[in-house]
Amino acid sequence: MKKWKYDVLLTGSALLAALVLWLIVGPGEKGSWAVVTVAGKEVARYPLAEEVTVRLGERDYNILTIAGGRASVAEANCGDLTCVKTGEISREGETIICLPHKLVVEIAGGEGGEFDAVSG
Amino acid sequence: MRSKQVARYALLTALAMVLSWLEAVVPVSAAVPGVKLGLANLVVIFALYTVGVKAAAALSLARVLLVSLTFGNAYAFAYSLAGASLSLGVMALLKSWGRFSPVGVSVAGGVFHNVGQILVAMAVLETGLLAAYLPVLVVSGTGAGVAVGVAGAVLIDRVRILP
């Protein structure tokens, strides 16, 4: 048992670190907005309270759907479709990410940003 | 390099590729990108302990290149390379320190493989949002690391791959 000591310590601290990270950056309560960013810049935000289906992007696109207070990507032409497979998100901090399109849909709470809804 | 060595390295590389393919076929989590079983690390850690750092590095690089070319895209290559490099660097460091068994080294390797991937993804997307995935990835990296480490330790003890 003695020779495993450091391994156990390491594994334990890894799990502890995961817990700490969870508390700091993990998903939170039910959010109010689906914020869409491309390459780090916000391009639109949609209130989760309203049902909407919108096409994000022209040649490279993702179809964002908001229904029942949850956001999801219904369709995309990115190739790996991780964004579609992610399913629905609704809590603050949760995200849907499309890496090839550099697209991130994040749930945020509180009041809106500069826009109510912006396309393009 | 003698032909026997070439053949054995090729064998290990092929094995690493098969394990990579295998874990891609078994979907672990669709919601969180990067949740992989990290099975290929089994071969890397085996090479690390039985041959050495350089061999393990070459093996890891070959695996990343071949798997990305065959199954992935440029992004996949970047993430995979980042994860594998960070993972190997940390593993080599911990191994040289001498206080950890292959299991501990493997846990660190698994965790940092995922962390490396997330860091690169965050850089590519220019966002800090992906940090939300860190808890899950650290836990899965740990779990995979333990499994791979235990299996790896057994293999390291019992399998003679090079004279």
C-alpha cells in the first residue's frame, strides 16, 4: 500500500480539482438568453422565453432552435455535427459548440445585452 | 535502426491507431466534446516505460498524424496534438520524478490530455466558455487514466517487446 501513496494522492487531488472547477465554472441555474458568438464576438442573443428557429451563417451554417425554454442546434453543415448531437441546453454556463464554424451558443441569465435579437 | 525495431515500433503504432479508432466508434458522450476513453494512451505509456521518452513521443506523434489524416480534420489534428503533447510531457516529467507508479503517471496523462485539448479549443474559438467542460473532462481523464494505468502496469511487467 505504501508504494501507491503518491498515486492515490494524485488521483484524489485530480478529483478534488474537478470538484473545485465544477463549483467555479460549472453550469448554473436556468438561464434567460441564448447568446451566439462567432470567433469570440457576440453576434446575436435570443430570449429563451420565445420560440424561434434561425439560421446562423451563410455558407457555413447552423440552425438554432429555441423551444420550451431550451436551445439546440437542429441542423448544421459542419461535418462532425457535434453541435447537433449536444442536444438541448438551458442552464447558465451551458454551451453548444461548433468547432469548425467557431460558433458558440451559451446560455446567459439576467438582462439583455445591447440587442434584443440581431440577425447576420 | 534495425528492421526488428522498425517492425516493433510499427506494431505499437498500429495498435495505438486501432485503439484510437475503437474509442471513436464507442460514443461516450455526445454532449461534451473531448470525452474520450484515452485508450491509445495505453500504448504510449507502455512505450514510455519499456523503451523510453523519445520512442513514446515518436509513437504518439505518428498516432496523432495518422488518425487525424484518416478520420479527422485540421481541427481534430490540432486538438489531438495539443492533448497528446501536453499529456506526454507531463507523463515523462512525473515518471522521471520516480515517486509515481504507471497508474499515477497515466492518471496525469489522461487528465492533461483532455486539458490540452480544451485549451487549444478555447484558443481556436477565442472564448473562455469552454472552461465549463473542465470538471467533466478532468473526471473522465482520471477514470480513463486509472484504467489505462492499471492495464499498462500489468503489460509493462509482463510483456517484452524489445530485447
